[in-house]
Amino acid sequence: MAITENSQNEVNDRVEVSKKLYFGGRIITMDDRTPFADALITEQDKIVWVGSAHELSAVPSDSYEMIDLDGATMLPGLIDSHAHLVYWSQSLYQVDLDGANSYEDALKRIKLHLTKFPPRGNEWFLGKGWRRDQWRNPRWPDRKELDRLIPDRPAAIFSKDAHALWVNSRALAAAGITRETDDPAGGEIMRDQHHEPTGVLTDEAYKRVWEIHRAPSRASLKRMVREGIERLHRLGCVGVSNFDFEIDRFAVLQELELEGNLPLRVRSYLPVKYLDQITSIFLRTGFGSDNLRVAGVKIFADGALGSQTALMLKPFKGSRNNVGLEVTPPAELVAQIGKATRAGLACAIHAIGDRANRQVLDAIEQVGRHVSKRFPHRIEHCQILNAQDLHRFARLGVTASMQPSHAPSDIDIMKKYLGPRLKDSYRFRSLAKSGVLLALGSDAPIEELHPLHGVYAATTGRRLEGGRSYNSNETLTVAQALHGFTLGGALAVGDGKMRGSLTPGKKADIVIVDTDPLRAKPEQLLATKVLATIIDGEFCFAAEGMLR
């Protein structure tokens, strides 16, 4: 890819060029009126023209910075519709146990991480990714092994699905959890034969620890997020729907935005436990700046599949009575969704199991379909759906916010815990056929934050390393998957008129890649390189060797 202009010195000396003309490649617009083009013009932060190369003869070349795509492909900037931005940025510095093949391997990884990142003062040891179903001779982890490795400070390591927390004795003591502590509603303190806490806390139970854990300093968090955003730009990502667990992480993002250090479209869903405070100051969905806005509130209906806390209509395979965990009962769902809707706040409700999804749909149907046509309610994950509920999403105007990379990652546990109900899981194609809006993401750091890898997972149903598809009857076309990672993500947060497609009048949020995903074989998607990422018409990333 090269830039050509009458005077190369003029290009080199120019600090900012407000008019740019891109040509010489294939442009996939995600706009049904003009699906493809081979030239595009931006002025300032907007797209002003999209068309064909033969029309360029009338365009005065000396009026624009001419950017030759040199055969590359241009797409709307990619959007991850479910990520935990600050938590993911932190996780880049934490131990990652995903992929450990045994409990012993997990412990070795912790030990190795300690040698690479020695503790600073009394800071907590944090991590993620353990998954006992991946281990030879699966078992629950125990605080005693963590105590031996980390005896002098609290340690807390999330399971891969983030619905269980493995802690050491120091963390239990800091949270005041003893053998006399009762299990909270919606969570469990796992115990040994002597009724002593083992160090594994699920769902609501771990919040007692997490709420008092010592996070990195505000300055450290801001540095981590800035570095995380740079990584997102290298992946072609221009925006995220953000689901950080703590509201103080939203303050971190606010500071970055006020400082001019948030070059990303962040739409944040705030924890529902702060609903009273949010409504008391009349904060509404859509409030904020172009880069940081309040998207609504996040509600939990159930747990997760891996920990068998997803709320199911029938017991998990191999169990007589375990139907999962009802984190928020139906009456409370109606109350929370109703209060938020009346206050102008869109709801994003976590629902994994088929009963949880049904109860959320029931609650939305009882309360009202959405805050407005611009700001629909959405269900996060939608992993297991009964056939009777498939068409209710479109009828109620509810967005299905799904994470394609979860599906191949969950192949083994779906077979283990669902049996013949595996056909009811990750019903991407069925939902798309029913007319529901799909917004696709990663759930990072639970899965890798890499939109193009998400497109591969959505279209093949396979893990990155290959293997069998989770369900070839429910995969998407590449065009459908790209829509879910572009315009679908924008529409889900009310940004459809501003971004998500390469349409005149919209923001110039663009990604340029070296491979046309619509013409590539699935495996080529994994090797596709991002050449440039553009936000507001300006390059925020360009691959080495590119002129800009």
C-alpha cells in the first residue's frame, strides 16, 4: 500500500490532511445500497463519497491525499460487542491458566509467572483462565496449594468462564469468609468434609472477595488500558461494548477520555447493583461523548455452563436435579428491567441456559420491548435456547449478543453436560434466519479479543487449531459474521446512523486488511493481517512499512 501525491515532501511535512481519497482496492461497505466499491473519500472525520474507480476522473487529485490500497481490502472498523475492557487490559499482565492440561500444570504456570512478575508491596496476585474440565483427572482447585505458592499476600484467580474464583487463605481472611459464613443467595462457598472453605467461590459468593481486593493504582490501570487500546487498533478494532465488573473502572475510562487518551468507541453497561444511584441522577442510555457513552445496565439471570450454574429447563446430563443457578428470580428481573426501562436505560441481561433465556424474554415481554427503537434491550450470550423461544427475539426487538469463540471452546463441556440438547446451543444461524439482530463479540478476557478470529469461529465452528465443528448447522456465512462484528455491533448500542458501515455521512471508522474475507478460505482468515486502522478519518495504526 502506498501514498501518491504531486509532492511527496508535502505529504511528509503535512501534520494533518483533512481530505483523503482511497482507491486501488476492494471496499466492502456493509451498506445494502452499495455493498461494494473501489474508491472512498473522507473529509475531516466523515465519509463523504463512496463509488467506483471510473468516477474518479472527475476528482481533482491535488485536492486530496491520495492513498493507494494496492489491492488491499477496506472494511468498516471492527466492533467487539462484549468485552471487559479494563479487566481485559489488566489480564494482559496476569497469570493465564487457560490451556493448562492438569491441575499440576496450572500450579507450574503460577510458579513461573511469579518468577517473571515478582510481587510489588502488598498487591494482590491475580489471574484467570483455569478450567477443570480441561485437566487430566478433573478436580476442584484448593486454597492449600495456593497458600504454598503465595503465602504472604492475597491471591485470586478466576475460572475461564469467570463464574468461579479460586482464592488462597489470605484472600478468604481479608473478606472475612470462615466456616461459619453462610452461602449468599446466588452463590456458593465450596467446603471440604470439615465444612471449611476450600478456596473456590462461585458467582455471588466471590463478590465478597472481589469487592475488597486491592486493584492496581489508577495510574497503572490507565497505562494498562492505553496499551490495551493500542493492541485493539492492531487488530482492526475501533469499538467495544464494555462490561467491566466494577463501576470505578468506568471512572478510569472517563479520566482517559477527559485527557484525550481514549481513541476508541466505548459503550459501557454499568452494573445493575448501582441502578438506584444511576437513576437518581437521571443518567440515561446514550449520554456521554463520541468515544465514551453510557449504554445501559448489565443484569445477571444465571451462571455459566462450565460450572453447571447455567439455569436450565431440565437437569444437566448426569445429574438428577441440578438445573443450575437462578441469580436473579423472575419477579426481580421484571422489577429491574422495568425500573431501568422507565428511566431510559437499555438493559443487557446475561443469560446462558434455556430457562434463563426464557425468563429474560418473559420479563422483557411483560415490561416493554425496549427503551426506544434506537436503544434495544439485549441478551448476552444466548448460549442455549429452546426452539419455542427462537422467534421471540425478533418479535420483541431483542438483540442477541453472542460470542462465536465460546462455541468451539465449549465443544467438550457441551457434549458432557447437555447430551442431545447440544443441538440447542449457539444457534447463530437459526437466530439470523428469524430476523434477530446479531451483535458479535469475544467476552474478553474469557476468550481471545480478536474480531477476525471471531469471524473464523462463527463461520467454521472450529477452534483456531482446527478439529471438529461444534455444530455445522448453526454456523454463519462470512458476510453474516462480518455484519455482526461491524454494523450489528453499532446498531446494538444505537450507533447505526453514525458508524458500522462505509456510508456517506457516517464517521470514518475504517480497517484495511491484506485479504478479502469474502473471497478467502476460512483458514486464510486466521492469517489475515490488519494493515491500518482509522478512527475519525485519522490513522491510529499502520503496519510497518506503510506511508501515511
